[in-house]
Amino acid sequence: MTVTKYSANGNDFIIFHAKEKMDRSELAKKLCHRQNGVGADGMVVLLPHNEYDFEWEFYNADGSYAAMCGNASRAVAHYAVEKGISKDDRSIFLTGAGVIRATVNGLYVVSDMVAPRIIDQNIEAFGERWWLIDSGVPHLVAFRDSIDHFDIPQMRSLREQYNANVNIAMIKEGDLYVRTYERGVEDETLACGTGMVACYIRAHVEGRLGEMVRTFPKSGDELYLSFENGIYRFGGKVTKTFIAETLI
């Protein structure tokens, strides 16, 4: 089986296309294993669809299913355009969270995110006020003056209590900085698209940030988030790392 490895700002994915749906959770666990497989945060399978360019199956590294992944949406759009699955540098596809529209310009990809849902704005935990936002998948968001310290046991406790990804963020000189503990990976990742979007949503709703902001995840890569015509958009470069034939 041939697979393509992508990195979207440190968030890495194994991508391939197939003809039919099936449970590929065990395959995802094997392929995503860092030592014994290809190694990735997640696996995406593109499947035929009658209305859209394709639909996807997204699996976390532990084999669990996820409805949406912002960084994967950009990597998959690039893959689909390159493979001819999507045409004219535009990709429209169905995820578990809804329809994603993405525009591909070389390696720079912008995804229109699904409409968010603010679930709770008043969660008190560890002396902070957290928001719970569904930006395709659920995210807890807290803002701090500094995000240098990332307490994994604390993040894991919140993840388990609310069954959500956990983000800490800060605003510095007008830029947004985010660190994320991702469920399904069960650790901090170098970048999380829906996490950055969730942090921007809270900051935007609270009036801390305007209609466009430069954003930096742990990887240090530069991305952009914007709010245009009622749509949250997420843009940045992706990297096709390699194509591999796997015997797993």
C-alpha cells in the first residue's frame, strides 16, 4: 500500500485514498506508531462521494475516530488537488463535522472552518476560567500571560474530565500563541488547527483580537486566522514529506 506523509506545521499525517468505507482503526494505530510504523499524529483516508470531491475518515494515532482536524484539512486539500481528486486548486469535502472548503495556492492552503459552537464560557478549573468551544471537535481554552509552562498532568486531567482537547494561549504584540494537548495523541502536539481556531474564537468574541491575526503554535510556524463574512478561516503552508510503500 502506498501512503503519503504530510506535515502541517509540525502536525503530521498519513494520507491515502480508497474506494470503500471500513473500520481502519487498527491500521491507523500501526501506521501512526513512531517506532514500528510510518509515524504520525493521525491518518486520513479519502473516499468517493456523490456530491463533494470526496469524504474523509480521520483517525487519531491511537485509532480513535475524530470528526475534524484543522491542520489535516489543509494537508488533505493539497493532496486532493495534486492527485486530481479536486480540481482548479479548490477542494470541497465532507468531514464528520461538516463540509470543508479549501483553497490551494502552491503549498499555502486556506480552509474555511465549520461553524463553531460555544458550549460553556464559565468553567473554573486550576484557578482559571476556561471556555469549552466546539470548532469541529471540542476544545478547552484558557488565556495566560505566559504559556512557557505546560503542565501535562493538569492538561490530561482536564482532557479526561471534559473529553476535550486542552489549549493554553496568550496574546503578545497582537499575535496569538497557542499550545495544545490533543486527545487521541494524549500528549502535547507541535500544532493543532482546531485548537488555534478555538483560541482565536474566544479572543475574537471577547474583543481581544480583530478580523485577522498571525498565529504561532509550539512548532513556531507562522499561520493566519481570520473572520470573514461570518466564516472562520485558517491558512498556512503544508509540506509533503514523503511517499512510502508500506507492508503493514
